[in-house]
Amino acid sequence: FNYKTVYAFAREMHPKTEKFDVQYGTAGFRAKASTLGYVMYRMGLLAVLRARYKKGCVGVMITASHNPEPDNGVKLIDPCGEMLEQSWELWATKFANVADDELVDVIHEIVSKLDIEMTQRVEILVGKDTRPSSPSLAKALCDGILALSGKPIDYGIVTTPQLHYFVYCKNSKHEYGIPTEEGYYTKLSNAFKKLRGESFNNGNYFNKILFDGANGVGAKKIKYFQECLGDSLKIEMYNDELIGTGKLNFMCGADYVKVKQTFPNGVPQITEQRCCSVDGDADRLIYYYLDENKKCHLLDGDRIAILIAEYLKEMVESTGLEVDLGLVQTAYANGASTDYITQKLKVPVSFACTGIKYLHHEAQKFEIGVYFEANGHGTIVFKKEFKEKLKLALENTSLSNEQHGAIKKVLTIIDLINETVGDAISDMLLVETILHSKGWSIQDWEKKYTDLPNRLMKVSVKDRTQITTTNSERTCIKPDGLQDEIDTIVARYKAGRSFVRPSGTEDLVRVYAEAISQEEADQLSLEVALKVY
Ligand code: NG1
Ligand code: ZN
């Protein structure tokens, strides 16, 4: 490669402006957009190296998801459509933090250590959310790609899960789908319409939903779905402000609704009406409704996961095939949801650390792995062998017509799902499919079990790395004695549970607590927070 170009671009166009080190965390790099130019340039370089190393195309998404509009961020997508492999996160951190005149040395280092062949032509798929800072950051990123003679393919404004999907489609030689927006809409909406059939309403289910687009990319993209879906689902869209109005995620969107446990601004308050919110890059989904007392009832990632797991379990049982289905949750999953799924549904649950990559890999251990974070980020993964088993069973003449019908249905459900990563729109279409098939209102869905009241708090501390955890983050190891103190406090609360962990995306510690009443959950979180502070 031409190291002179790499250095000249760095020095003249994208010099390192920040003195502090940044770290490639659970969601890649995230910071104030004005500090990210040089990081983007360097991620462009790294993306080309990753693509050459993997001998495939990779993706780079520019987004800060649910964070405020002035923030931005970047994450790399591996050829299989998954998050960047963990061992490369260290390279990403190294690339982002070296001085401009050390960049070339780091490139030499990685190339020789990993034996990367530098002559390959590679394509890098680039996507961005609606933040006003995204176009100039995309330019910096593309400069990095070009400096190492990679070929940037600009997908413009897309949702994060769309870009994951495109990357996987490209690398699977279109076996998974066509890597275009149209290909994506067509695949998902065709599956949805097939599953819905001729009658759009069923029992207590009515095919109208209020959709909060968080004034972001989800609002833009849902319009295409509405066109494809016709009358089968009526999506009334709210919070679709223009780019640059500063309203992205502001008092609306999935994170706001989940954290504040409240109804978003900008959506009409219609009693008992099913509503949902997505976040700024449309990978998280939360359902909710207002009761006659104007109380907001949330149906979060845990509920969505259980609805899906239960439905898939029933569907697969009707095919007559044996299947190993499991659910993956994090420590933030409501205790009532874990009890319901393990004790009532007899579906095994595994726990993973916070961060979608951990859940995704844990879920891949099952033939059907359903995973969701309580905040509404998740999807379902199916083992390749399981899909093949289904296709093979279609040819088995000893199975009944009902069984064949059920197998076809499971295959169509798989087509409705974006297996690469949590996808708010695909997840919404799946939830709508299940509610329709069961003839359920959102209230029927909620009745399955009662969530334990809970509270999530943020605590600012001097050095959050002083806290370390184990047992999928549910037990604190350091500082010494903290876990004992938490245990003593928790023991005083009925159905009490609480844990602390350092955030992977913000400079703070999160404290989670649940208990038999909201007052007690609030009190418990406060008591534990005081021990952390
Ligand atoms: P941190 O900041 O590590 O808690 C948050 C979310 C994660 C995940 C990441 C990435 C909570 C409690 N944590 O991580 O679930 O979504 O951001 O966006 O919601
Ligand atoms: Zn997001």
C-alpha cells in the first residue's frame, strides 16, 4: 500500500484532534460527533484490512443509536453480518489512539502479524443514520477506505440492521437475499403477507398500530413497508421530523420509553391502543399502551422474546420435528419473565453479558436461539442444519398435510426474521404476525405474567473500572466486600434482586433493582447506589 497516502490523508485531512484515548466498546466507538473525524478515517483503514483478512466484504455503520443527536459513533460489521469479532476490537482501539505518524507502523504490524494479503480488491459497505454529522463522518471514513485502495459502496441512510443484512447477503452470494433496500423490503413484506393471509384482523387483534419513529431512520424506512404491506397492516407513523431539527431520540423512541417507563411525546394518547417505538437506528423495539387511567404499560424485550419463543415452540411442535429451542437473556431481564419461560413454558434460558454480540453467540448454541435484551434489542437465530432439516422434511411423504403446512409456515417465519442482528422493523412484523395468529390484543399478551417492578439507575463514579463482575454480570467481584453489602440489602426486600456493573457505552455505573412494589424497587436501587457511589 502507499503509506505516503495513508499518512498524508491523516495529517492533512483527518489529523488526530483528541488527546484522550477512546475504546471500541459494546457499540463500537461513540462520542461527540465533532471529535470523531480521525476515528472514522482510521476505521476506514481498518475495515479494508478486516475485509482483506476475511476475504469478503465488511460493513461500517455510522450511528450513535439511541444517544442524543450531537453524538455519533461507528461500528464494523463482519462478513457474516455479525458484529466485529472481539479480538479485532483491540486492533480498532489501537488504530484509533496512535499518533498520526504511527499509523503506518500499526498497519505494517497488523499486516505482518496476521499475514494479510494487501493486493485484494475489497468492497466496504457504508451506511449512516440521520444525524446531521453523519455525511461528513462518512466522507472521512471513505477517505480511509480509499487510502488503502478499498472500494466504498455507499448505501446512504439505512437502519443498522439493514446494513448488517446487506453485508451478509453480499457474502452469502445472495443466498440470504438481495443486498438492496428493495430486496430487503420485498423479502420481509412478502413473508409477512403470506403469514397474514386474507383476513387482516382476528379475534381481539386489530391491524392498526401507532409507530414512533424517534425522528430517525426508522421513521423514513417504515414508509416503504407501508407501501409494500398495503392494507394488511396499518402503520400510523409519528415522530418523523426532518433531519437536523435536533429532535432525534428527544423525548421519544424506544430508549426513552423503556428507561423513563413512560409514553413518548408526539404520539396521540389513545386508550388501549397498541403502540411501538424504535430507537435512532431502528434496532430496538418496545411495545406499550395507555390504560383508562393514563398509566403506560410497557411490553419490552423480555415480553417480545417470550412471545416469540412460545410461538415458535408451538409452531415447531406442530411440525412433529424435534428441536432444541432456547432463550438468551441478560441480567436486566425481569425475574418474572425468566420464571415464566423456564417454569411454565419449560424453555431453557442461558444468561449472557450485556451487549448483543454476547447474546448472539450464546443463542447460536441452540437450533433455534431467541435472544433479546430487556431494552428491546434482539432477534432469533436458526442453525443451518435446522433449516436443512426443515427443507428435507418437506420431501418426507410420511408426514401429514398439517405437518407439511406447519413446516412451510416455519420457513416463512424464518424469512420474516433478520437473523444477522436485532432489527426493530422485522421484530415488529413478527410480533404483529404472532398477535394476529393468536387473535390477541396487546392486553391479552400482557396478561401472560406480571413483571416485577424495577428501577434502572445511573451512578457517576470516579473510576468505573474499579467495579468488575462475574456470573454474566450478576455478581460483583471488585471492590472487595461490595457484593456482600448488596446481598445484605437485597435480603431485606421481598422478591428483591439487584446488581451493579460498569456501563460499556457511558462513563458510569448502572444499578438495577427489582422488588415486589415500585416503591421498594426504587428504594432498593437507591440503597445499592449509595454503596457504589
Ligand atoms: P451499557 O452502557 O453497557 O449498559 C447499553 C445497553 C445495552 C446495549 C448497549 C449498546 C442497557 C442496560 N444497556 O450498554 O443493553 O444496548 O448499550 O447499545 O440497556
Ligand atoms: Zn440502536
